[in-house]
Amino acid sequence: MFIFVPANPGEHRFRDLRPRQRPFVYWESAVTVAVVLLATALVIVVALLAAAGAGKLARMDGATYPTALTRAAVAFAAVITLAATAASVFATLLT
């Protein structure tokens, strides 16, 4: 039995794919959006963990609930502010 191989075996497959290919710009935009969303989610989780730790330490120190909540809010705001400052510095340096 003979197997006949075309002269250019991969040519017809790649020709069919050409009209269906998307520009690379959309891929870069999607990756950028995904990275920004994941980084934002990570910063929020870290800020919440810091706030919970600060609130728990305040309660263990004998603070009342309003005082512990205030300390937790200050810790949360400090982490968010630090992350925003670091992001603006990196944005300035990388552009």
C-alpha cells in the first residue's frame, strides 16, 4: 500500500487558519486586564488580613470593640495607601 504525501503537507491547514486568527493586540489587552485585576485582588486580601490581625491584637490588648475596629480600619487604609504609592512609583519608573 502506498501513502501519497502532498508536496507541502502543512500548507492547507495553515491557509485555513489565517482568516480566523485574531490580532495580538486583543491578547495583550486581556492579559493586562487580568494581571491588574489579580494584583488588585491580592492587595485587598493582604489588606484585609492585616486589618483582621490588627483588630485581633487590639482586642487581645484589652481594647473595646469600637477601638479595635478603628485600629483595624487604620491598618487596612495603611496597606491600601502603601500599595497605591508603590504602584504609582513603579508606574513612574517603568514609563
